[in-house]
Amino acid sequence: MSGLEIDKSQRSAIPKLFLWWPCIAFFGFFARRREIRKYRTVDHGNLGIVSRMNSMKMLLGRTIVVIARKDAAKPV
């Protein structure tokens, strides 16, 4: 189980986000694609979290909370 949550949205960041959103989306797409194809650091296990990193919710969040749980069945 894993996830990303925020505690509170920053309303003052909304105008800045709309100004910078095209650049964030454009470069984020190519960075994620490079990580998947070239470096192979993104797989099915973490693709959901990586995809949400540049979401509106995460970019407007005041504090980002990461929720993770180690699977007890899998050996280290």
C-alpha cells in the first residue's frame, strides 16, 4: 500500500501554477518517459506515484505526505 496526500492546498499558488503548467506537463512527460525507457527506474510498482507527482493536487499542496507499507511476504 502506498499513496500521496496533502494536508492543505495553497490558494496563492493557483495563478503561478496556471502560468507554469504547460512547461511542467511538457518536461514532466519526457522526464517520465526517459526514466521508464532508459533508466528503468519506473515500473508497475511505482508508476502510480510517479504519475501523480506532477498532478494539480501535489503541485498545490502545502505539505506532501507519503504513505508507504513494506510487504511482509516479500524477502528483502
